[in-house]
Amino acid sequence: MNPSIHPTAVIAPGARLGAGVQVGAYAVIEEDTEIGDGCTIAAHAVVKRYTRMGPRNQVGEHAVIGGEPQDFKFKGWPSYVVIGEGNVFREGVTIHRGSTEGAATRIGDGCFLMAASHVGHDCQLGNQVIMANGALVAGFVTVGDRAFISGNVAIHQFTRIGRLAMLGGLARVTQDALPFVITEGSPARARGLNLVGLRRAGVSEADIRELKRAYRVLFLSQLRLEEALAQLSQAPSPLVAELTQFIRESKRGITRG
């Protein structure tokens, strides 16, 4: 199926559009872009050069995908936004490309970025990440699979957001937010397990019990962090192992309870 392009849209000669792509009124697709099969580019959306987009993505009105990084060191060299498949980018979403030559900002599969959310340069988003309206992710942030970032959350550069984490609305996140945990507040603090997200993801009740025990050891005991991690090193659950490994790999420190 050939692409369907509104007569007012501007498509650069070097743009590569897959089968069944739909491009709305006044949309702009620049040179050296790849738009996968079945994508929809809505009215007034802009897909900037060096964007690589897989199949079945939806780009909403006035979204800008692949803009230059907001980094004073950037010198205009080629860098990329690489997007998987089946994502939704709603109205006014902005995603910036990598800040060094050849670097890429990456979005996985099945993510949902709501209106006016922003992904900064060099970020790495996993699969099925949800960002609510106005959520702001600064440069070099890593977001794990199925994390939920609520409205107007602000995440500091180089921070990591763990898998199945839940960030509450308006949270100011300057340190790593733990996987499987609800983090909220300004400054952000751990507030308990993300039980709704865990159960929706099909995590077993046995693993949830182990995570509850781990949370108590980490935040509700009198143990120092290294002592708590040592105690949890023998836990049978792979999710507890993932949690403790995430903590050990932290460079910015973690959000504490």
C-alpha cells in the first residue's frame, strides 16, 4: 500500500516512507529519515532528519521528533533518534537526538508518551513506558520497561528509572528510582511497592511477597544499606536480585524511603 500524503504536507526527497504511512496536513518530514510501515504522522507534526522510526508508530499533532539536543556543546554533527514499533506520541511531544556524533536517543516498543511530554538527548527508554502529560526527562536518563512516569514529573540528567517503577505526579527525581517501587514527592522518596503495576505485569504473589520483604529490609529496618544488601543477597527471587543489582550499580545514589 502506497503512503497517503496530504497535499499540504512537506516531504523531503530523501525521506523514506514505508507502506501504508499516513501523513496529515502541514506535517513536515525532513531529509534522511526513515518512517516504518503503517505509521501515522498527524497534522503539523515534524519528523526531523536522522530519525529512524519502526512500524506502526503514531505521531500526534505538533509533535517534534528528532530535534537537535539542547546542549551547548552540540556542533550539528549527525546523531539519531531510533524508535521501535507500536509507540504513541501524542500532541506536542518532543524527542531530541543524541548529543555527540553518532549517538542515539532510543525509544523501545509499545510506549505511550502523552501530550507535551519531553525526552531529552541520549535517553534510553525501554518497552511499554508510559509518560503522562508534561513529564520531562532530561538528557542521558535510562528508563526501564513498563515504568510509569506521571504528569509533570521532572527527572534529572543521568538518572535511572527502574523497571516497573511508578513515579507519582509532580515528583522531582534527582537520584535513581528503584524498580518495582512507587517514588513520589519533591524531593522524591520511595513510598512502597508498585503493587498495581506488578500485578498487571503478571508478577506472582510469591515474588511480590519477596519484594515486600526486601523493601522492609531496605527501608524499614535499622540496617545500613550495605548490610541490607548483604542480607538480601540470599533471597530466592530473581526480582529481589534485580532490585539489589540496580542499587549496587547506582552512580547517583538511590531515592530512599
